[in-house]
Amino acid sequence: MTQARTYSSNVRVGNWNEDLVLKEDMLKDFLEQQGRGELTLQKVGTLRDNIMKSVELSVTLGSVRFGDTVMLVNPGREGPDPRDPCALSIITDISNIRPNSQQTDNQSLQAPCLVGGARSLQPCVRNAFVIDSVDGTPKGGMLLYDQSFCLRTTAGFAGGLYLASDVKSFQKCAQKSRLQEVSLVEELNFLCHWKLKYIDPQERLEQEGFPVSANSRVLISHCKTNQCLALMENHILWTPYGKEYEITAHTRLDSHKAEQDGNHWIFSTSDPGNHGHTLFQTQQANQIAEETQSDPQPVSDPTPEL
């Protein structure tokens, strides 16, 4: 039968000296971890403060260029079955913080990290991506349709991770839909190569080699698997940031062999006239204001005098 402690460690009974030493050692370890910022509560606070820090996006009114910092926004859907727009965002927790980065200023994320579709459209470290070249095009060069490129998270806390995908297998696939998984990795290779396709399939061939306009709908196709980046509205992920849509690489076609709105993405840039907001947010606000003004106000019939 196991002996149960009936007295506190302050009572000099049994191995009281060993109990006091053990209690002091536990307090010492706690203070050391607190000084290094390794407590769970400290890690959660550091992750929240750094991942939600605001980011200044590039100001691009014409074509998308290499080196631009943008947000990848799915514009959503209107009509009888509406869906809110969302942004491609990093899904991470304290397990993804690099363990050897003891100083708060030098902490960064480590791969692998998943991505999801978050409804928050405020530019921050979590949803900002940099367009990098993979074929030697210099920084500042225009991104063309059907040209390979890669998407990288911002430097600093985001770690400069690359958006990658690969052919699905039994061991590696999306959590909910079991389709082709999209994640963030540290090594740049062919799995990180993407290219843009014109939104209209009837004009797609003619648009190859032309510059890509910023803040316009495009298709983001994976070079290896030829699958387009997709938002799965029927598959919801529970993340530390709330409920978000699952992101996969899967081309979804309608009855006319055209890609559905789940494959539509916008390279959203900063609005020069509204600091801290994107052009997509400004366009959405203007559209809502116009619809509000155009709706006729109901006029009540005057009550006839008796």
C-alpha cells in the first residue's frame, strides 16, 4: 500500500530535508525558465505579440513585381450563398517557435507550419507574403503570367518560410478534405514553385507572358502537380486563432470547365490613400457604401384624415 503524505513539507517528519531541497530546486528551475522566457504563458504571449504585429504592404497600382509584400486574399462570394473574403494565413502555436532562439528579439518560427483561410484582412506578420524569383529575375521585375515564382513569409519572426505542396499520399495530405496539403517549409526547392494563370480560360493562352495586374483575380497553380491553390469552404479547421477554412492545392471546376471561386485569389497591396488598409478593403467599403445609398428608403403611406 502506497504511503500517503499526511503532513506538509514544513513538518519535520520522514525525509523532510529531501522534500525541502526538492521544493527549492523546483523553485530554482521555475525562476530560470522565467528568466529565459521558456514558460508556456510567456511563449503564448510572445507568439501572439509577434504573429499579429502589423506589416506594411507594398504600394502597387500597376503590375505585381518581384520583391513586393502582398496579401493573398480570396474575394469570397456574393449571391444566395454568400461567403466572406479571407486571407491566406499562417497556422502556428508555441511548438513552432525555434527552441534555440532564447532572446525575444531573435525568436522565429520553424517549419513545418500549416496555412488556413482567416477572415481577418488586416495586414500582419501572419498573412503577409513576399514574392521571390526562382529563375533569376531581378528584384523589381514584373511578374508575368505562367512564370514560376515562390511565396515567402516575411523575414524576422515569420522565419522566411516558403509556401510548398506535393502530391498527396496516405501519410501526407490535408487534415479534413484529405486532398493535397499546402504547408510552409524552410528549404527552397521545386515543391515551392508556383505560377499564375489568367482567370478566364478562353483568354488564358493569349495572356501568357503578359504582366499580372495587382488587386485582380488570378489562379495560383502549383508547378509540379498543376493543381490550383484552393479554399475549402466545407472544411473548417479549429486553430488557436479561431475557425478558419482549410487551404489545399486542388483545382475545382464547374459545369463549364472553369475554375470555381474557391480557386480565385487576389494579390492585395496597400492603399496609398488609407494607411494600414489594403486596396481590397477600400474597394469593399466603397461597394457597401454605394449599395447602401442605392437602396430605396421605404416611404410610409400617410394616414388619411377622417
